[in-house]
Amino acid sequence: MFDYMDCELKLSESVFRQLNTAIAVSQMSSGQCRLAPLIQVIQDCSHLYHYTVKLLFKLHSCLPADTLQGHRDRFHEQFHSLRNFFRRASDMLYFKRLIQIPRLPEGPPNFLRASALAEHIKPVVVIPEEAPEDEEPENLIEISTGPPVGEPLVVADLFDQTFGPPNGSVKDDRDLQIESLKREVEMLRSELEKIKLEAQRYIAQLKSQVNALEGELEEQRKQKQKALVDNEQLRHELAQLRAAQLEGERSQGLREEAERKASATEARYNKLKEKHSELVHVHAELLRKNADTAKQLTVTQQSQEEVARVKEQLAFQVEQVKRESELKLEEQSDQLEKLKRELEAKAGELARVQEALSHKEQSESELSSRLDTLSVEKDVLSGAVRQREADLLAAQSLVRETEAALSREQQRSSREQGELQGRLAEKESQEQGLRQRLLDEQFAVLRGAAAEAAGILQDAVSKLDDPLHLRCTSSPDYLVSRAQEALDAVSALEEGHAQYLTSLADASTLVAALTRFSHLAADTIINGGATSHLAPTDPADRLIDTCRECGAQALELMGQLQDRQALRHMQASLVRPPLRGILQLGQELKPKSLDVRQEELGAMVDKEMAATSAAIEDAVWRIEDMMNQARHASSGVKLEVNERILNSCTDLMKAIRLLVMTSTSLQKEIVESGRGAATQQEFYAKNSRWTEGLISASKAVGWGATQLVEAADKVVLHTGKYEELIVCSHEIAASTAQLVAASKVKADKHSPHLSRLQECSRIVNERAANVVASTKSGQEQIEDRDTMDFSGLSLIKLKKQEMETQVRVLELEKTLEAERMRLGELRKQHYVLAGASGSPGEEEAVRPSAAPRSVTTKKPPLAQKPSVAPRQDHQLDRKDGIYPAQLVNY
């Protein structure tokens, strides 16, 4: 199909090349003759394009996309050529009246997306129907003598209508034909209008059908898309199942292969085991045979030696006999017969000896055969020895070759040694350069650290003159700790400097010490300025000057560190005097309350807690005594009011006593968990600020209980005011809150004693609110009895008393405002005194108060009834008229 498409496109290109584009060749007969075959080409190409698209989508659904890359590239080339061909042909007038050429999309279809097939539109080529050739042509001019019968004569010529026929003559045939033609035109126009209306109606119906078909087509597309998605999911699941099946088959095959290998290995192992046992048996048999052969060889050697001895003895005896016979032959001839007989006897003996000798020779032949065997073995052994000697000679030659190679290797190693020495010298020069570079880099790092440290110190010194820094405060204790650490950092800086001078290639210790010193010195300068904001004028000025001097000396030190020449003569000890001056001024600005010896703090805590408990017990006893006296001295409403007030005070004292006991238990738990191996006094001495807070809170609770009892006594005896009792209740609530806050600072948040302490604090707040409520209700009951009687007053007197009352109200309001101002000043002075006894700047506030309280802020009158709802331990309502007690932080 691609080849067919290429042939069609080449034909169209060859036709277009032969045309002259400068003139309208499509209107000439020669050009139309050349363009006529392209009509069939357009029809063929539209069908080929449609079938090619469907076929490629079908192939992409069955084959991988990489396999069809060449098909896609070829289709893209044909698509662009076909689109240019259709566009060029549609611009020619010749094709416009003969064929309707389809328009292809801007881009080729995306075969990698299966849903793109639904977006493909088949190109349709439309050829208008031609009129049948056998029809007779319609006469354009009707040849007749007159109009048809029954039709009225219509005069269309305006000239004839206005001026009449020329010369009064009758109309000729031409005029009649023109009129008939006009009538036919009018009829054709009316029919054309009808046809247009009918066509519009048909178009509307077709549009509705097209819309319905498009809706159905869209629904089909959605269903097809959904089916494609489901098909993809099923295909993916099928692929997973196939992969799982293949994995199972692979694992089964691997298991069977492993079993076969195991069985084969076991069989080989059994065979090897049998072979090993057989070899062991054969080896043992050979060992036994070798031992027997050695024994037989030994016996044979012994028998040969015995035969040799017998032969020698016999030969010796024969020689002896011969000599004796020759000697005695002449001397004892007479005894010849005797000797013959003896000779025969000897011959018999000799025969016997010969027989024995033959037996010995047979055994000797056997031994000789054995000796032959042994000689063969000896030849074998000698061959082995010769082989060994040949191997030895080969080894000697190999040794000589090795020695020659070794000598050559020594020569080569000497040459390489020379080269290596040259390289070593080069490496040493490079190492020297790298060492110098390392020294430069280390000094650059040191100089950068010194520059950064100088920037930090300069920023800290500039903070001393910054107006925004005036609102920052700090405590002398924190300043002393910072100054002491800065002095320690100076010692570390000196050690780092000495180490750097010893080894210039390692500046890490000096850089680390320099970084620590710069931060600590800057922190000391900043905290010195912050501490001076709360200090008296003279010490503050001296502290600021000392901080400036410290900054100047530190900056000078940083400048020395940045200079390579001055670095060797750097003196870090120049920073010590100003730092010691800051340390001394911070110790002078410490609160005087800390002058108590630290070993006495633990005893003071126990003493104050015991004194507080005793004061509360005494207050409970005094309240019970007052209640008994009130029952004897008063009656009626006053007795009821006094009993209610004293009962609420008793409940408050019991709640405070329980809170003090719980606080004591919590303090013991804190001391036991935090002191470690130290004693209780050492723990209190180590945490002196916290201890001071506990002592201050305990004193405040004991004093508040005593004041509450005295105020209640005065109220019962009618010599005091109810407001005093209300204020004392508020003050004792604030004191207990101070004690709770001081106790819970170091406590574990999951401690059961802490939860009980918070519960006791809530009960104390409730009981204090009950005291206030009882006091106010009793005051209202007693004041309600004094009713105002205005029956005897006239209008003038009432007006006069009203004016006097208004004057009195204005005076009281003025007095109230003055008292509020006085209360504000008292609170301000209390803050100052608490800061002098505690610390000028607390590191953390006991209560979350973000902004200072305004002195002139109006508050509701103290007689207003407070809310009985419990509040948090660390929160006090400003409407209660309670001054938040200053805690000594640690």
C-alpha cells in the first residue's frame, strides 16, 4: 500500500512539474488534458490513506511500537506529500467544478495512542452528478407567433409603457419572446425560492440527524475508550498472571534442576567414596606386600651370607685335607688302604655334602631369580635416579637462566630506580609546592575566619550605640558566665596559636578557637550592653567603656591574625584585662540577696517552709478561736455572716496547708532526682536562684496567711473593713501561685506530685474566691439593713442633698483616681525592689506577660465580685487587683 501511494504521489508530482504555474493552465485545453488523470489519483489516494491509517492502528495494537518505527516514518512522509497535493489541487479552478477534494488534518494521527483512532475522519471525495446526455436541450428562445392562450399580455418594457409602441405599430415577435422569457424567469425565481425553503428544511432535519448521530458517536467513542481502558487493564492483569506463571514455572524448573544436581552430586559422592575406600584398601594391601617383600629380602640376604660362609668353610676344609693328604702320602703310604677307606667314607660324606650343596644351589638359583627381580627394580630405581639427575641438570640450567634473568632484572631495576629517583625528586618538588599551597590555603582559611570574627565583633560593638538595643536587658549572672567562658576561650586561642606556629600546615585548632572566642567575646559585649541598661549610671558607664575597650582589643587581635608577619608575634593576653574588668563589674552588679552563704541556702529553704507551715497552723487555730468568740459575742445576721466568712477562711487555710505539704514533697522529689551524688545543700547551692525563689514564695505565703487572719479578726470585731479581707484573699492567692510557679519550674511534667500540686492550686483559687464571695455577700447583708428614709425631706432639701452627694461622688472619684495612681507607683517601686533583690533581667518570665502593665490603666473597684471559675496556676486576672509577685529566676 505504501508503494502504491508512492506511485500515485510521484504521478501527481510529475504532472505538476509539467504545468506552467505562471498562467492559468487549468483553463486551457492542454492543461486540462494533463490534469484530468489526477481525478482518479485523488480518489485512489483518499482510500489508500484511510486504509493505511486503519492498518497501522491495527498493527500497533498487536506489535511493539519500536518495531513499527520505520512504518511510522514512511507514513509521515507520505502524509505531508498527500496533504500538499490535496491543498495544491483544491486551489485550481479545474478541480473545483469537477470534484470536491477532502481536507486532511494538520498533523498525522498518533498511532502510539489507541484512542486516536476514534478521532480519525475518513476523507471522502465527492463528484457532482452529471446531466444525462440523451436529454434534449431546452430551447432558450421560444419560436411562436404569440403568447399562449389564456395568458394576459404583460408589457414589461418601460419605454413602451411610457411612450407607447413606436409609430403606433403592433409589437413584433422579439418583444413577445422577451416577455415570455421574463415570465419564465419569474416562475423560475418562485420555484427557486420554494426549492431553497425545501432545502433549508432538509438541512435542518439533516443537522438534527447529524447532531443525534454525533451524540451516538460520542457515546460510542466513550464506550470504546472505556473498553480500551478495560482491555488495557485486562491485558496488564494477564501479563502479570503470565509473569507469575512463568516465574512459577521457572522456580519449578530451578527446583527440579537443583534436585537433579543434588542427586548427581550425591551419586558422584558415593562413587568417590567407594573409590576412596577401594584405594585405601589397595594402599593397605600394597603396604602389607611391601613389608613381606622387605622381610623376604632380608631372609634371602641372610641365607646367601650363610651359603657363602659354608662354601668358605668347605673350601678351607678341602684345602686342609689336600695338604694333609699330600703330607701324609709320603709319610703314611702304609696307611693308604685305611686312608682309602677313610677316603671312601669321606667321599660318601662328600656326596652327601654335594647333595646338600645342590640343594643349596637350587635355593641359590631361587635367590638369584629374586636377585634378578631386585636388580630389575634396582635398574628401575637407577633409571629414576638418572631421571632425577636429568631433572637436576634441567633445574640447574633453569637456575642459571633464572640467575641471568635476575641479573637482567637487577639491571632493569637499577634503571627503574634511577627513573624513580628522578620521579621522586619531581614528586618532592611537587610536594614542596603542594605544602606551600597548603600553607597558603591554611593561612587563607585563618585569614577568612579572622575577617569573619572581626565582622562579628564589629557588629557587637556597634550594638552598644544602637538605639534599638536599649530595650534589651540581661542579668549580671549571665554576663559573668559569658565573660568567664570568653576568658577560657582566650586560653584556648593561645594554645591554638602555639600549635599553629609549631605546625603551619594545620590551622584547624586555631580556627576553631578563634571562632569560639569571637562568638563568646561578641556575646559578652552584647550582654554587657544589655546589663548596663538596668544598672545604675556610674557602673553602667564603666561597663560600656570596658565593653568598648574589649571590642577594640579583640579587633586589633583579629587584625594581627590577618597579617602573616604580625601573626607570629600575636599576643592574645591583651584581651584578658577588659574581659576581667567586665567579669568584675558583673559580679559587682549581682543582687545583694545572693551574699548569703550558699551552704546556708538548704537550711533556709527548710526553715522557711517549716515557718510557713507553722504560720498556717497558727492561722487555723486563731480562726477557730475567733469563731468561738463570735458565737458568744454576736447573734442573728452578724453571727451568720461571721461564721460564713470564718468558715471560708478556714477552708482556705486548709487548702493552703495541703498545697504547702504537696509543694514540699515535690521539692524533695526535685532534689532527689537532680542532685545525683551531691548532697541536698550542694544541690540548693548549685541552683541558688531557684532556691531564692522558693524562699521568697514561702515567705509570701506565710505573711499572707498572717495578714488574712488579722483582717478576719478585725472584720469579726467590727474594727476592720471587708475590703481588707478581700485584698488579703487576693494576695494569698497570688502568693500560692508564686509558690506553685517556683516549685514546678524544675519538676518533671509527668510527675504525680506536680499534678497534685496543680490540683491544690486550683482548690486554693476556688477557696480564695469563696472567701471573697462570702465577704461581699456578708457586706451586702449588713448594709441592706440601713435603709434610707427620705419621707421628712422637702423638694429643696432633696435637691440640696443630691448636689452634696454629687460633690461627694466627684471627690471620691478624684480620690479613687489618686489612689490608683499611687497603687501604680507602689507596684512600680515593688518591681524595682524585686529586681534589686532578684536579677535585673530575668531569662524567662514566670508568667506569660508579653507587655508591661500600664500604670494609669483603670481597674474595676476591689469590691467587684470575681469569677469563681478556676484559673491556671500561673495566671492571675488583672481585675483581681493582685500584683504578680516577682520570682527570682535561675
